[in-house]
Amino acid sequence: MSSVIPTTANLHQYLLVTGNYWAFTLTDGALRMLVVLYFHQLGYSPLEIALLFVFYEIFGVITNLVGGWLGSVLGLNKTMNVGLGLQIIALCMLLVPTSMLTIPWVMSAQALSGIAKDLNKMSAKSAVKFLVPEDAQGRLYRWVALLTGSKNALKGAGFFLGGFLLTALGFAGAVGAMAAALLVVWLFSLIMLTRDLGKAKAKPKFSNLFSKSRAINFLSAARLFLFGARDVWFVVALPVFLASALGWTHTAVGGFLATWIIGYGAVQSLAPFVTGIRQGRVPDGRVAFLWALGLTAIPALIAVMLTGNIDPEISVLGGLLLFGLVFAVNSSLHSYLIVSYADADAVSLDVGFYYMANAMGRLVGTVLSGWVYQQAGLEACLYISSVFVALAAILTLFLPRHNRHG
């Protein structure tokens, strides 16, 4: 019985990891909204705004791949703290005069931020595996869902914070305030996080980065298309559409997207209960397929409503609410499955590989979000989103289908 009851030390470390992740995510969400709204205000086109995030996503891909290996060699506490430190540097890079905020400079700052975000994320998600016994899959699912959901709720709060701070303090004031707050969190994390958490018993070979199980390969590919489906319309196209086509203010755009992501995060946290954890059911590949299938038609339906001249606010807001509910469960299922599939002595390697695919999906979605919106509008972004979700659903058909009980 003791093997399935969390020890005080493990619970303490889980709370530290989660709090660290929360603080980072709040600034990450705020920074993204600041960059989108501020550079739109300066007259940048949707494609140019999307390009500001290209290095963020490209370096996220690389970081997840290499960061998983670093985590297994150095320990997850070190990679998490390095991520926090790099985010502080990235924020400080944006404290230059407006004339120096050129596309190459901002892309470089975003590159550091992308490295920071994915080091922190990979470390947090991997760490949970070491804090839950192997025979407590139900609790693992709940803890991963809580970590993932609460993170996205804080990211949503960050979107609102970014829009609010831009209005209240201006771009430089907002960035400076976030850098100072994150510095305090970083110093606390350096002192409190357990040393060598997640460090592999035997030093893994770098070639192990690409040696994955069939389940991890298919789940990673599905994750790529799932997050590409979200970001192809959510990252650039949606906030620009709300600001330009509907005439919303910066605070209104940030507040709405914040509310959406907070709700999305709450649903992620509740996903275990939605999928039957109270009846002892832990999800498998079949459950992941059914939820992806349910998501497929929603973006296309929003596009049809827009094309049919149905009130754009009703179409987008109502459709986005439905999309968020179903997407949140899909994301939470994937997050549990990768931690469950991961090898106990190489968790960060497997989780890093998986989030590399996640970052690749975000990269593709981000670039398409700016380019497709500029060329063909929001409806085209939504149709591409439906195609991507369908591909994710097909890939989940190849995942294991035996239920494990927690």
C-alpha cells in the first residue's frame, strides 16, 4: 500500500516543480502576447509577426531533442534552472530602445526564449515520472493532467497579463517587470530543487535520442499534427483577426485568449475524470483515437459558418469554445501517454523526443498561421487545422490498445 501513497518529500518536490513551471509559463504567455500585439501595433504584417516566432519554435525543436539527453546526464533540476536563467536573459534582450527591436534581434531573443521554455517544460514533465510509483498509473495520469492543465491556465493568465501590461506599462516596462519577478523565482529554485532528479544511472549515448519505441514514434507524430492544428489558426491568425477584422482592443484580445486558455487548462486538469478515472480506466490508444476523431470537424465547421456570413464573433467565439474543450482532453491524453510509455531510466530522452515533435508542430503551425492568414484569411487556416487533426487521429490508430488500471 505504501508504494501508491505519495511521500511528503515527493509531494514537496512535485509542488516545487509545478510552481517553477507555473512562474515560467506565466511570463512565457505574457511575452508571446506582448510581441504579437506590440509588433502588430508597429505595423508589422501577420507573416512578419509569425517570423518573429520562427526561431522560438526551431530552437524548441532542437532543445527538446538535445535537452532530453542533457536532463538524463545532468539531472532535471539543472536543466529546469538553466531554462529559467535563459528566459531572464531573453527578456533583458528586449529592454533595448525601440529602434533596436529589429526582426533579427527579436528573433534572437525569441530563440533564447524557445530554448528556455522547452528546457523547463521537458524537465517538469519528466520529473513527474520519478515522483510516482510504477504501479500507480491512475495517480500518474492525474498528476500529469494537473501539471499540464494548471500550466495552460497560467499561460492563459499570461496572455491577459501581456495585454494588460502593454496598455499599463508599455512594452519595455512590461518586459522589465517580468524579468525582475522571474529572477526571484530562479534564485528560489536554485536553492530548493532536489539535486540530480532524473539523472540516469548509466550515462546514455547520444544516439539513444533517435532510438524510440513504436508507440513513442507514433504518439510523437500524432502530437506534431495535433499542435500544428491548433497553432495554424491560434498563434497569429486569431489575435490579428480579432484586432483588425473585429476591432478589438489589445486588452480585449489578451483577455479573451487568456480566458480561453484558462478554461482549456481547467479541462485538461479534469480530463482523467472525463475519460473514466473514477471507474479505474486509464486511457490507451483507442481512447486517444476517439477523442481526436471528435475534434476533426470542429475547425472546418467554424470556417463554414464564417463563409456563410454568420456573425463572425458568434462563429469564432462559439467554435473556439467547443474546439478548446475537445482539444484539451486530447492534449491531456497525449501528455499522460508519453510519460507512461517512457523508459524509467531514460524518461527525459523519451519525453524530450516527444516534445521535439510537439515543437515541430508548433513551428509548422506558426509559420502557416501568418502566411495562410495573409494569403487566404482565417477560413483557410481553419480548414488546414481540420486536415491536421484528421492526420493525428489516423496516427493514434497505431498506439497500443490495452488498458492499464490505476
